[in-house]
Amino acid sequence: MRRSKATVALVTCATMDGGGGRQMARIPWAQIPQAQSYEVDQQVDQWEEHNARSLIELTCGVAQDARFRARQVNLQLDQLHLAQVTATAHRVSRDRTVIARRPAGAIAVYVGLRGDSLFEYDGGRRVMHPGQLLVCDVDQPFARDFGHGLHELAVKVPRAAFATHTETATLTTPLVLEARGPDDDPYARALARLVGRAVAATVPVPADEQAVLELVAVLATGSRRSLPLAHRAAARAFIDDHLSDPSLSATAVAAGASISERHLSRLFADAGTSVPRHILGRRLDLAHSMLTHGVPAHVRIVDVAAQCGFTSMAHFAQAFKRRFGATPGEVRFGAGAGAGPA
């Protein structure tokens, strides 16, 4: 194993988390969470330092004379940390010495997107394939070998947040679930989609932090242990999958989650919101992301609104201004794309 020196690049792009309270909260434009992209070429020690700061401290090893390149897109939300990681072949480990020096106090979820890997835990070994989801307590020793390179999504869940949603502070055994394919777990599939869209390279769909938390909780405990949580997680995921559909309604969401409308309304009320309010908030968040991520100048704001499921430009403009304290045109101009046609 060897380490060498190179240049590290840091770039920034805007995204945000969704949500909604009993009143649509205004989100100051400048305070929207930022996704940061960090890249290294050969500089293994700085890659370790970056992971220790942003995700989890790991020891990284690269074969002698092998070139190491890696890139990580990080999105820090109020509680969760989301990431997309790509890298050439390497091995990472987290032993008891590292854990004692820098405990993470977290549960991690990894979703493989490309390339097989080897997961070692408690004396056992398991080959992980693309499309599989791994949930583990990162304050227990483990190692992961990416002999064919790495491309995955990651979610870091603070132990306190995990305990609040699952009534347990840890996982005694790592969980492996299918996130795609004919035998996939629907909650694992939904989680992979939500996280993947939030850290997308083009126009990210703002992360619904509560939906991610609830999906992780369902995966960790099993949907039967908390049916209300599982139902609300399924409903949130269905909404995010259909934001562009102008006919999206509580009736459609209830059908998509296989529950009654009354039960659906009660679930969202328990979370301090309503189905229409949640849909509106998610659509506004998506519109903001589109306007700040380089939608071509010839694309009219009314077309952006339509792509986010709005049928009334006046309603969209008013709701947007209430939520973000700026008009769609001001947000677009501030993002550097020019005000463009309305």
C-alpha cells in the first residue's frame, strides 16, 4: 500500500431538503444546504482526512504502483449526511483503534451502483453486488474491498436520530437488502431513488430528509414492526416519484401506498403536515432546484412550473415567493442563468 500527493478540487452546487409544517415555512435562499464535490488524484491521505471530516473515518489502502482517483458528492442535511462516491480500486477498513479514536456515533447505509465489493464483518465475508443495500453500525469493526472500483450512494444516520425512529440505538448484525431487480425490497428501492436523485450530477431533486429517515427505520426494523411508519414512508416516496403529475392527489397517494385516504391523512397529521401541503412543498423545492441548476435560458419559468406539476402560474409564483422570499425570476437570475423568459 502507498500514499502520494496530488491536487484536491472543491466545487459547490445548491440543493435543499424538503419538508413542511403546519404552515409553509420560509426557507432563506442563502441558507439552503449545499452539496459539495471533493476530488483527489493520488492523494490517499487527504482522501482519508476528507472522509473523517465529512462522513466516517476510514483507513484507505491502495495497491503498490496503482493510480488512485476518487470523487465524493456530499450533502449535509439537518441530521443526515448523503453522499455519492466513485473511486478506483482500493480497500477501506475501520478497526477498533480507529473507532476508539474517532467514534462515528452513526448507522450507515451503502447502496452499490456499480462493481462487486467484499464486505468483512465479525470474522465473516460477503460479496456485495450492484443493486444491493447494506445497513451497518459503523462503530463496529469492518472492512470493504473494492477490487473493481467503487460507485455507491451512502447515508450517515446519527445514532440519536436512528434511535428516535427505531427505538434501538444500534444494529447487532449488518443487513443486506436488494434495492433493484425482480426480488427487490420496495423500501430499499425507494431509498436508493431518493438519495440518488438528491446527489445527482445534473438537476438534483431536493432531499426529503424525513422520508429518508423513515425509510432507513423501516429497513432496519422491518415494516411489520411499525406499519404507520412504513405506510408514511411509502407515501412520501410515491409523492416524490410523481411530483410532475398535475393530477397527483391524496387519493392517488393513498392508492399508491395501499392505504385508505383517512389513514393517509392521519399519518401526515401525526407528522405535523397534510398531504396537499407536503406535495406543494416538494414541488416548490424541485422548482427551486431546477432554477438554480442551469435550466437553459430558453426554458420559460412557466414551463419549469409545469414540469413540477403546477397548472397555475399565479399559484406557483405566489407559493414560491412565500416559501423562499424571492420570485422564481430572482432565484434564476441569482443562480447565474439570467432571468430568462417568464
